[in-house]
Amino acid sequence: MKYKKNFYQIKPNDVIFKKILQERDEVGYYKLPFQDINSITKYSKTIQSQEVIVVGMGGSSLGVKSIYDFLISTKELKKLVFLDTVDPLKINYSLRNVNLEDAHFLFISKSGKTIEVLSLLKYIDSKVSLIKKNTTIISEKDTPLHVFSTKRELTFFEIPKNVGGRFSVFSNVGLVPLAISGVDISQILHGCKKVYTDFFKGEKYYKHIIEKSRFLVENKGRFNINVVFSYSSSLESFNKWYIQLWAESLGKKNVNGTRQALTPIGLIGPDDQHSFLQLIMDGVRDKTITFIKIKNLKSNILIPESSDNTFKVFDFANTKEISFSEMLNLQADSTIESIIEEQDIPTDVITISTVDEYNISKLMFTYQLMVSIIGQFLQINTYNQPGVEHSKKILFDKIKKLGVK
């Protein structure tokens, strides 16, 4: 009988690190922290529209939205409206209160032929003419979307061919719309540089990233579900970005043809304390938990102390005045403590110091590096997505049968 090897040796850390060093020459996202952003900042100042419509799918939208949603509650930014679906109900709702004649449109597609993006482009162009004054195109060069931008004489920003969609948030994909909205993109790249430099010098971030990656790979047979439990609603879009990055990068067959799967789940506290926490505490021990807290939420909203006797029916009535920020972090700490007390649920905690560009970019670049490291440990191609491409082909074939030429 034929025997096919279906296991592999988990290589030492120094071997994996050398592979990452080699990978830097081919995989483009590693170089993004050091790019020149002068053309982006200069262009962003020319956009006068106060509403910006960002049209993109997956990696062309999730990363931008993660940073924007993290910052919007603490900064005065232009309104970004994200169109990332062909669901007509969502399209109508998203555009219902937008003055299309005064909006600016960004169409983002790495391949330049993402069918959802092109469908929305055609729809919006039927409502308002897409011209240089109101439209920006972001794509690889020589794609159909690039050709369209040339024919319409629209402003075009390039996506490097060696930067994958889900790793593209720190390229023009993310920086252009964020700069237009008013985000300080220099601080975004500053955060990326901090993580990059520490990691490749073998300092703090190297130890954190490679040790966590090794643990997840060594224990993937037992703990194959990885939960990110974020204690702030501002991180909800980050959770979705993490899920795409993790799932689309790590759900592959390895060099031996063995299927790999680290399954990502994103939770928001305290909401999911009242649902998913029960499964974590008393369910099967197949999950690792990473908590993300924000030390300074930049809010002084208070839960007031009250002398009103009617509040005495509540056990909570006699507490002193505390802030909602304190309450949120107390809830996080209590959940963390309860899980640690179980003693058999792998748990770690990431504490973000405050809500700003520097800290969200550090978090996101850390996760990009971690995915690259895990991919090397698993011996997979971290940067392709054959399963996704197959479904796209089926969709295109179905549309052609409808008479599309």
C-alpha cells in the first residue's frame, strides 16, 4: 500500500525567523511601514466633500473600517460610508441620507474586476456621473478598473502586486481613504514601524509574537478555536478584520496535503458575556482566548452617585460615582479572572494604552506578523486563497449564463 506522510515536524524558532527574513523580499506588506506618503497627504487635502463613499469588498474594506471605527468616537473625521455588499436593502439604507452630488467615491479592488465593486460602480454612475472631481480609483496597475480610470481620467492610486488584499490596510487601500477622512496616517505608519523594528531586532514584539504563534501551532489539535474578546465596541470592525485575516490565511492544506484550521471568533464585551461566555466557561476545552482592553477610552461619562431612596431596591445603588470606562474595564477584568480560575483555558491579555492611530496600527501589524509566523510553522502558503477563488469562478459562470458578455 502507498503511504502518504500526513504529519510534519514543528521547526525551531530560529528556522522560522530565517524564513520570515527571506519572505520579506517577496511579500510586500513588510515594506509598507516605510513608504513615502507625501502624495497621499497632498491629495487628501484637495478633497472637499464631507461624505466619502468607500466601495470595496473584504480586504479592500475591512482594514479601513477597523481603523476608522476605532477612531471615530474620539476624533473629528469626515463621514466614511462603507459599501461592501450587493444586498439592495443595505445599499439603499447606506445611501439614503447621502447627497450623491456632493459626495466623493473611492472604488477599491486589487484585481480590478471584483464583481461586487464593479456592479456598485455601474449603479452609482447611473445616479451621478463619476468624474475626476468626485472619484478615486485604487487598484493594481493594468487591471480593468485601472483601464476604466484612465478612460475617465480619474485619479488612480496603485496597489502593489505583492501586497495581498487582507494584508493591504497599510497600503493605498487604507491610507488614501483614511487620510481623506482626516486620520493622521503618519502615526499609523509610526505604529507599524515600532512593531516591525522590535520584531526584527528580536526585542519585545519578537518574543510575544513567536511564542504565541508556536503555542497555537503546537496545541492546534486540542485548541483549534481562537477567540478574540475585545472590550470596546470601537473594536468590533477590528474583530471582523481579524477573522478574515486569520481564516483566509490559515485555513489551507499544508505541504503534505493535510488540512489546517485555526478557527477565528470575534467577541465584544460586555455584550458577549451574556451569551458566548457560558460556552467558554462550561463548554468543551477547544478554545484559546485573547482579551483586548483599552486602558484610556478618552471618555469621562459617569455613572452618578444618587441619594434617591428609590434606587435602594438595587444592590448597585450604594456605589460611589464611577465612570463607564471604569465599569467596562472592571467587567473585562472580572471575566478574565473567572476564566483564569478555570486553569485549563489558554488566555492572554492585550492592553491598548489609548484610542489613537499609533495604537490601533500596532495591534493590526502585530496580527499580520503573527499570521505570517503561524503560516511558516504550518508550512502553508499564507498569502493565497484558492477556496475563495473557486467560488468566484462559479459566480462568474452563473452570471455569464444570464447573458452577461
